[in-house]
Amino acid sequence: MKTEKKSIRRIRNRGKRLDAWQLLLLFLLLCLTTVLGTIIWTMPENTSGLTDAVARLQEQSGVESPVTAVLLNFRGYDTLLEVMVLLLAVIGAWSLAKAPFSGQAADTGPVQMGVVRLLVPLMFLVAAYLVWQGSHLAGGAFQGGAILGAAGVLLLVTELLFLPAIPALPLRIGLVFGPLLFVVIALFCLCLTGHLLGYPEQAAGGLILLIETACAISIGLTLASLFAGGHPEDDHPQSVNPTEHSDKEEWP
Amino acid sequence: MITTLLYSMTGLLLFAMGLFTLFIHSHPLRKILAVNVMSTGVFLIMVATAYKPMPLGNIDPVPHAMVLTGIVVSVSVTALALLLACRVQETSNLDLLERKKQARIPEESRR
Amino acid sequence: MNPFQLASPTWMISPIILPLIAGLLCFLLNRRTFAIALAAAVANLLAVCFLTYQLLLFGPMRCHMGGWQPPLGITLRSDGPAVLMLLMTAVTGLAITVYARGYFSHRILNLRQATQHQEQQRYFWPLWMLLLAGLNGLFLSNDIFNLYVTLEIIAIAAASLAALSGKPASQLASFRYLLVSLLGSLTYLLGVVFLYRSCGILDLDILQHHVANGPGIRAALALMSIGLLLKTALVPLHFWLPPTHANALAPVSVILSGLVVKGSFYLLFRLWFEIFTQLITPSALNFMGTLGAVAILWGAVQAMRQHRLKLMVAYSTVSQLGYLFIAFPLSRIDESIQVWSIVIFMALGHACAKSALFMVAGAVFLHLGHDRIKDLNGVRASLPIPVFAYGIAGVSLMGLPPSAGFIGKWLLLTSSLTSSQWWWALVIITGSLLAMIYVFRVMSRFFVIPEDYSVTTSAPLSPLLEWPALIMALISLFLGLAASWPMKILATGNTALTQVFPGGLP
Amino acid sequence: MNWEQWLLPAILLSSFIPGIIIFALPEERHRLRTVLNLCGSILKIVLILVMDTGIYFGYNFEIRLSLIPGVELLLNGDPLSALFATLSSVLWLLTTVYAIGYLEGSPNRSHFFGYFSLCVTVTIGIALAGNLITFLLFYELLTLTTYPLIIHRGTEKSLRAGRNYLIYAFSGGAVFLFAVVALQTIIGPTDFTGAGFSPSFIDTHATALALIFILLIIGVGVKAALVPLHGWLPQAMVAPAPVSALLHAVAVVKAGAFGIIRIVLDVYGPQNLLLLGVLPLLAAVASITILYGSIRALQQDDLKRRLAFSTISQVSYIALGISLVDQPLAVIGGLVHLVHQGLMKITLFFCAGNLAETLGIHRISEMDGVARRMPFTMAAFSVGALGMIGIPPTVGFVSKWYLGLGGLAAGNWWVVLILAVSSLLNACYFLPILIRAWFGKQQGPWPDELYSGRFETRFMLLIPPLVTAFIVIAAGAVANAQISPLAWVRFIVRKYGL
């Protein structure tokens, strides 16, 4: 009751003025920002960071773009874990709900269809180009994956492609493909050079491109699946002891 | 020099604004957006850090890589949080309660 | 260099890679997920045991990822505290894996909505395995940005796990938990940015020698600490913990309470007492200690007032975390071994005892269908083993000898009295007494024999639900008797120790 | 590894392992459980007698386990621990026999006997503890193992009693822990050596050491039921009779008293305490407790409650004797009362249990003429009661005699006065019971007659009180013999060089 009253008051006050606590908060945050700002202002700009170190080792990395070198070679382990973060988000999303699926046939206008027909292949092309370009300019798996994901979203929005209707197994294979390949290559390098993700120098470029391509596909799929918002229809385990009747009790 | 400072300050400001919104708003979507604004602020400061004035040479690629990683993480978390928020709205009728309250307020104010 | 020889530091990656691959496979494959997870948990335990052995033989090690030396590359480091935390995670992890199997099988066999429970089990395994990988990565990592990534892995996996039960309450709690974790991570990341701006270094070993007392670094430390405190749920920031831990499925509660909060605490402690040692002022230490003291008392009082067993256990976590922070002002910075030993014993003891408690709570819930404390009468007769486990774990929470909690409290009391800060000793003792009250409030219910008592006919619980709890409880009890082992591991390669105990270790 | 070292863990395990097995046994295997219980008890007595002999001939029993620097578990057999261990193990055998008879047919017996065995393990652990930390370990475990026994009946009333017991005991334990840590930070880790710490500490830390002494006594005083800390004991009477017998005669109360003895004789040492001047305080508390317990006992109508207050009063004789530490005779009186009080009180509780179990008698007002119905039980009861009053030749007389002599030797007339008043009060609250039982006329039927058989009650309930009553007289009559408790106490006092 008390909280209800409080929220009523808050709703009433919405857009009018802030109450005392909010003002206090605002004041504290302003203080914080000022302090941090002053610190940034006075901070000496004498460190060059890791620029020199990257520049020195650039040639051994197998790629020309310094960012890609850092991302996939020098700090490849970070990226490995980060790909896992993406996959985790999908697993988390799948664990929450089944993807909403209307079950009706798509009803798309001609303009929409045209746009999709034009755009999607183009997007695939751009994605491929971005991944390829990653080795010497800005670009790479994440950028490429993002474009692929966008293409997927476009397809989902137009209801041309029902992600939930796709059989779960190929989808899972696609999602896991990138991360798994990454791990496998990391372990392969371990056998070759004695370091996890320690690419042999001459093969580095090729391996990085391989990883990037695989990851781009998986990331694209990941983003699209996140947009779909749940697990596909048939992603449930093979039941140890099928208890169909109990479900029927629940939903008469 | 001034450019990086400008970026950094903007980033800081974004961070603070996000934090403020996160605290005062109760709606899940606003909260998620607030966190997103905050992370953008942090990334902005990070990118500003990468910029080095000419005598020191090139940009620093490490913060760039860090920002990329950060963005990916932020995307994943945002997606998950949005889905969770949807589920919360579906399973509990919080939204319904909120609407009822809003419907009640005009009545009260009329009296 | 051959990565497979005995002295190779490359072995360090196995506790990360093994659960990682298991997690991927669990997601990819639909059947035999339990077998994969169990194999990974066992392999993880073996790998950690091997790392311990390696540590005792060769001392602390560094593993450079990809062969790139710091400052550019990422380094993993195995030393005493890290290996002990890994051991804690591996043992608890194995118990959780076994328990979770029993838990899900029981629910699938005995309750309605079997499909829903099968679904929960299907996503539990990959999430749990990836969480395990993230935790192991956190304990081993020596790179301040890599630590951020591991924190995020833990946060996302933990939030998804917390929402797994599908109840509205748990989803709401999980949403809040996710936001709080995210806020914590972002604050931490802002700290990392400040640090990188002022030092240009991410590797902790190098940072340790480069830390100069400047405003930038101080701000960085403050930001990182706030972020980690938020994740560790120290008292004013603990609001998210009880609902999250209490509403999750029982195996998930075990994971969250026993392991996840320890991860961020470990990182915080490492930053304060190994990396930024010079910046730490006595007032900062006292501040943390005060918060810890408030946490102990507040958490215990709240635990006493709860009506549900799982909420009680969750608030007890809030209280027990306070002990970890009381260690802050009692640490004389020059004797890092002393501080580490306090924290490690408290953390190990709490991890084992708390997992046992949540496992018991889960078993009781499955047995009775509720966990209201006032209706727990007569459980002793039908669930003797879990009740026994509850009692033993309670002993450890109260810090009675010979549990690991006792060793931790003994060390805390000794250092508070030798440094003449007796007020902390009073808080510690009061905390134990309050713990006694909340533990026995439930315990006495178990012993009541209701008047219309008859042995209930509900299906007996699977041994997988009962024995892991008892084993964890016994470990927490007898860890105190074997206290010289963790001490030995902790001291390996720590030069400070030879000065503290010149006669050698017991 | 030599046998001396492993004897002590073997003594502990001889009841611990049966206890664990009993927990695992199903409820209906009562025969196997009985066999296990009795075998364990007898094996323990044999092992302890071996240890006693070894100690007498100068063997050294000791085993250590180092946990962390400064925390060491030490089991050590010295004459004092032998006294307590022998008492506990002998009485335990009798109580086990009694409990098997008492609980025949009642539910949850496997739990009861499991905790029962753990409890004896812990009590013997207290006896064998060789330093304060080990003592603390077993002292806290004692609380934990006795709690399920107290609330065994599972009623709301027993839960309340159990809760009070826990609060008292753990608060005491917490104070004790604090004091132990504080003491260790001053004098460092020390074993029970019989001499106490070096007097040089008194020059530097006199106040702190005196305060710590008070805290330590408070810590053990809770279990010894010294006066302001005695509240749990009368409430704990809701427990089954064997448990009450155990709490009062052997385990809990005695553990507290034994703790006082250890602290005075071993931790601080007589000389240091005389320097610190805190002993009069202990003597005062003990005297107050003696009088208070006796006066409260007078007012009780419930038989077990009267016995409980009598315990509060009688146990403080031990503290009183120890507080006159410069008088060897008084110390002898206090130490020997540890044994004698145990024997007498366990007899009384066995008899009270018999009355309740056979005829449903709980109140003294219901006892008119009961001696004609149960002559053997009441004979044993009379022996115990007369012993409490201090009539020769019972053991009670021996204790009071030595205490009085010690008081006189020190020139403390008030000690004799207190003994006299307390004996008078004892007579006041025991003699009416005896008169009612032997000379009163039965008024109406017994409240709840549960047993009618060949003997006056079940055989296993009858034997233990008769045995203990016999020992009460025998040990008093032959107090000067070679193997009486008194002779052993003299041996202890000689060893401490008093």
C-alpha cells in the first residue's frame, strides 16, 4: 500500500519536478562527474599505452591491421571469451522462452519484398567484404557478423524467415560453429607451438581469417536468434521418460 | 588534446546521465536504455584514450580492441535484459497494475 | 617448449578450456548432457589437483597466452590463493553437478509439468559449464581487462541461471540481478579506463610495480572497488542478493551463493592487497571493515526474521560475506600471508557450508513442496541425512571448532586482539551468536515431532540429492582439522612466509 | 608410532565409531544397537583403565595435531584427566544400561543412542584435552551433541528448554573463545602443564590477565551452573531421565566444573592466581551458588527440579574447594567431590526416572508410601540423599570433611559455616522426601502405573541405581584404600606439588 502510494506520487510528479531524494542524487552525481572530470583534465598525457609494443610486433601477427592483430592475435584469448559471452546470451535467451511464432503465412507487400530481395544479398556481400578487409583495415568478424545479423533481422521482420521454425539442430550447429572452431584452432596451435592461440607465424594470417569467417557466421546467427527472442520449436531434450499425460493434465 | 578531452568529458557526462536515469526510473525499458547510455559513455572515454597526439605516433589499437569487446558484451547483455524484461511483463501482470494505477490517478485528481 | 611436460605452465588453461568445451558440447548435443558435464567436472577437478601439485613442486607460474609477453599479451597466473579458489570451485562444482542431476531427475519424475523441467535441465548444463569456465578464468587471469570479460561471462551465465525456474519472482529478481551486475561491470570498466589512461598497462604484475600514487589511479581503484562491491553484495549494496538467491532453483542457488559472489570478492581482495597496496590507507580499510561489521549484524538479524528457509540461507550469505570484509582492517599489509589465510579459510568454509545448506533447502523443498520454516516439523525422521548435513554446515557457519569457519574466525580474533582493535572481535563474536540463533531456529523445527505424526509416503529422495550435501558439510567441518594443507599451498612461493614462520611450516 | 600415542584416539574412537554405526542402523535393529553400545562402553572402560595404570606408572600419553601456527590440538593423559575420564566411562556404562531399559519401545532410539555415544566421546575429549584450544573444541561440541538429547521428546516445551540451553551454552562458549584468544595473544600458546604461565607476565599484564580469568570462568561457569548463569539447568529437566542423569552427573555440569579446575590449576597456576588475587571472587560466587541452589531446591515440588537445584548447589563445592587453592586439603575435597557428586547424583536421577517410568510419579507430594511399592529403588535413593547431606560412611561425608579441614587450615571459618548451613538445607530438602516415602501412607492409586511384573520395575532400570548406590557407600567406607577415588585425588595433588 505504501509503495503503491509512493509510486502514485511519483507518477503524478512525472514531468513536473524532482523530489528531494532525486535532487540529492542529482547533486551527488554532479559532484562525482566533476571530480572524475577534473581528474581526467589533470591527468598527464605522457603514456603512449601499448602503441609501441603493438607496432613492434605487428609483423609477427600475420595481419596488417593493428586492431585485428590485437583482437585476434595478441589478445586473442579475450576475444575467445567474448565469443562465449555472445553464445551465453543466446543460451540464456533460449532458456527463457520459446520464440513467438504466429504460425501464419507471411503477408508481405511487394515493396517490402523487393527491398529484401535487393538488400539481403548485398548485405551478405558487404559482410564478406568486411571480414576480408579486417586483415588490413578496419573491419573483421564482429562488423561482418553485425551486418549478417542485420540481414537476419530483416528477414525475420518481413516474416520471410521464421527462425523458430528452423530445425533446432542446424541452428545450434551454426551458433556453436564459430566458438568451437575458435577453441579447436586454439588447441591446435597449442599442439603446434606450445601456446594456446600461439599461431605459427607463417600460417597466422590464414588461421585468423578462418576464425573470423566462422565467427562472423556464428555472430550473425547469434544476433538474429537474439532478435527472435527464444528457442526454436523443437529444441527440447529427448525425454528420458516421456510423461506426455502429465502435460495434458496441465493443459486440458 | 582538446578533442580527446571533449570526448572524455562527453563520455563522463553520458555515464552520469545514464546512472541518474537508472536510479530514478522504474520502468525496465528505461533502465536498460540507461545502462546502454552508460556503456556508450565508457566506450567514448575509451576511444578518446586511444587517440595520441602526433609526437607520440599512431593511435593505440588496444583500447579499440577493448571497445569492440565491450560493445559485443553490451549487445549481449542488452538483448538478454530485454528478453527478461519481456518475460517479466508477460508472466507477472506488473504492467497491468501500472495501468490500473494510472487509470486511478486521474479519478483521484478530479475529486 | 613442449606444452605437455610436467613443469609446463600451459596446463593452467585446462580448468578454463575443459568446461568451455563441455559447455559448447552440452549446448550442441541434445542427449547425454549430464555425462558430458560430469566428465568435465571430474576432469576439472583432476586438472586443478594437478595444478596444485605443480604449484607445490615448482612454485607460482605464469602462462603467456599465445606466447606474447606482457605488457601486450594476456597472462595467466597460478599461485597459492588462485589455486585454492580453483580447488574450492572444482570440489563444489562437482558436488553441484551431481546434485543438479538428482534435482532435475526428481522433478521430472515426480512433479507435473515434466516438459518444463526437462527444458530447464537442458539449458542448465551449458550455462553452468560456461559459468564454471568463467569462474576458473577469473581466478587465473592476470590481466585487468581480461578480468572484465570473465566477470561478464559470470554475470550473464549467473543471471540466466537465476531466471531458469521460470517463476515470475525469480525472473524479476534475475532482471534486477542482471542490471546490477551490468552496472558493476560498467563501473569496473570505467576504472579500467582510468587505469589505462594513467599507466598504459593492463598486466597486473607490471602494474604492481608501476602504481604511483596519483589521482587517476586512486579514482580507478575507487571505481573498480565500487563495481566489485556491487557484485559482491556488501551491505548497502546487497539488496539484490536475497531475492535472487532465494527464488532460483536449488542447484542454481548453490552456484550463486557458494561460488559466484566469491569470484568478485577474490578479485577485489587481490586488487587491494597485491596490486594497489601502496594506495590503501587505514581509513579506507576501516571503512570496509565497518561495512563488513554492519553486513554481519544486519544480515544475521534479517536471517533471523525470515519465514522461508531459502531466504534465511540467502540472508546468511549477506552476513557471512561481512566476515570477509572485516579481514580488511585487520590486515597488516606487510604480512600478506596472514590476510590471505583469513580470507581463504572464511571463503572455503563458507563455500562448502553454504552449498550444503542450499542443497538441504532444495531437498526439503522437493520433499515437502514448500520451505516455510514454521511448517518444517518432523523433517528429521523422513530426511535424516539432509538434516544431519544441515547441522554440520550450521556448525561451520557459526564458526565452531573444528570447522574451517572456526579457523577463519580464530585468525580474525587473533589479529584483532594483537593489533588492539578489540571492537572487531566483539562484532565477530556477536555475529557467531546471531548465526547460532538463525541456524538453530530452523534446526529445532526439524526435531519437532508433530502430534499426528506418521511417516509420509512420498517418494524417497534420490541419494544424489542427499549425499552431496552431507559431503560438502563434512568437508567444511574437517577442513579445519586439515588446515595445515591450505596453509602450505598458500605459502608456496610466498616469500613473506619464510619471515613470518622462520622455523618452517607445520 | 608407539602405543602410548594411539591409546588416546582409540579411547575416543571406541564410542565415536559405534555412534556413527548406530546412526546408520535402521530403527528396528535394537539388538545389534544394544550390543554395539555395551561393547563400546566396556571397551572404553578397559582402555581407560589401561591408561590409568600407565599414568600411575609414569607413562606419557600425548598426541598432537597442528592446524595452523598457534592452533594445535593436543590430547594428553594426566592424572586429572584420568580421574574425569574414568568417572565418565564407568557412569556411562551404567547410564547406557539404564537408557536401554528406559527407552524400550519409544520412537527415534537410533538417533538417541547415536547422539548418546557422540556425547560420551566429547566428554572424554574434554577430559583428555591437553590445551585450551582442544578444550574449547570439545566444550563447544558438547553443547551440540547434548542439544538433540535435551529436545529428544520433540515437544514445544522441550524445544523451549533446548533453545534456552543453546543460548546460555553458546554465549558462554563465545565468551570463552574470546578469553582464550585474548589469553593466547598475551602468553602465547601453552599446554596444560600443571604450573601455569611464567609469573613475569603478571608484572606486565596484571589487569588484563585478571579480566581474562573472569571471562574464562564465566565461559565455563555457564555449564557449571554458577549462580547468575544457571538458568538453563532446571529447564533442561524436560529431557528423558537418562539424559538428565548424564547432564547432571557426568557430562555438561561436570565439564564446566572440570574446566574451572583446569583453568585454576593448569592454565593460570596457583601461584599466579594468588598474585592476581581473583580467587576470593570465585570463592564468593561458589558460596552464593551453594546457598542459593539449596534454598531454591527447598521450594520445588517437582522431584527432578528439586534435584536440579540440588545439583547447582553441589557442583559449586568443587569450585569452592578449588578456589582455596593454597590449601591442599580443600583442593582434595573439591576434586574428590567431582567424582562423589557424580555418583550420588546419578543414583538420585536413576531413582527419579524409575518412579516416573514405573508409577508416573513426578511430584514429591505424590510419593507417600512409595517405598513399600519400590523398596530397592527407594533404598538406593536414600543412600544418595544421605550422601548429599554428608552422613558417614557415604562419599558425601568424605568430600565435606576435606573441604572443612581445608577451610579450617586456612583459617577461613566462613567455609565451615557455609558447609554447615548447606548441609542443614540439604537435610531440609531431602529428609522430608525420605520420610514421606518410607513412613507416609499411600493416598489413592499411583498417578500412572505403567509396569507390573516380577520385580518392582524393569530389571535394567533397577540394576544401575543399585550399583551406584553400592559404590557410594563402598567408596566412602574404604576411602583410605589404595584404589579409592580419594587415593587417586591425593596422587593428583601430589603431582601438582601442592
